Amino acid sequence: QVRLVESGGGLVQAGGSLRLSCAASRSIYSINAMRWYRQAPGKQRELVAALTTGGMPNYADSVKGRFTISRDNAKNTVYLQMNSLKPEDTALYYCNVDTLYPFRDYWGQGTQVTVSS
């Protein structure tokens, strides 16, 4: 079983930056996509950024130009660089990885990001 562990969350002032990391407990094969989601209190979970194997990254409109998703295969890690943070970015951030053969869907436990105004 693969475990995903997020880190890098915290409290930051508006305009600041954070880099989230999501490390897998072992190598994951046949990855379809790696994604970051977030969920704010009282709101539904939303997709923030996605990176498909061999594809271009995709971002929610609300974070385009400010967030960057990337991966380091050697470290089994996916990152989310978050710049120009806003109070509305405050949420619990989760990483997600799904594979094709066999199909698996892995989730981390989440890391809290709080942006103060």
C-alpha cells in the first residue's frame, strides 16, 4: 500500500509564499495523474492543480499565474509552489495520485494552509 504524506503547510501573510510537498512511501508505477485539491471550511473540495503523465499542467482559474505544480520522480514527490497567497487560499490541501494499471487512487491526509490578511 502506498502512503502519501503532505508537508509544507502553515500560516503565512497575504502576499507570501509556501511550497507544499507530497511524498509517496515508495515508487508509484503507471501514474495517470498527480493532483492537488483543497477544501475550505463549509465548502466542497476543489481541484487546484493537476499534472498528467506526459501532459501539461492544469490549474483552477483562481490560482493560475500564482501556483505551480511539479514532480520529482527520483524523490517520488509532487510539489505545489504557491505564490502571492490570498486569504481565500486558506484551506486544507490534499494530494492525490491515481494509476492506470492496476487502477489505484491514493490520497494524503492533508496539510493546512492559512493565509492572514
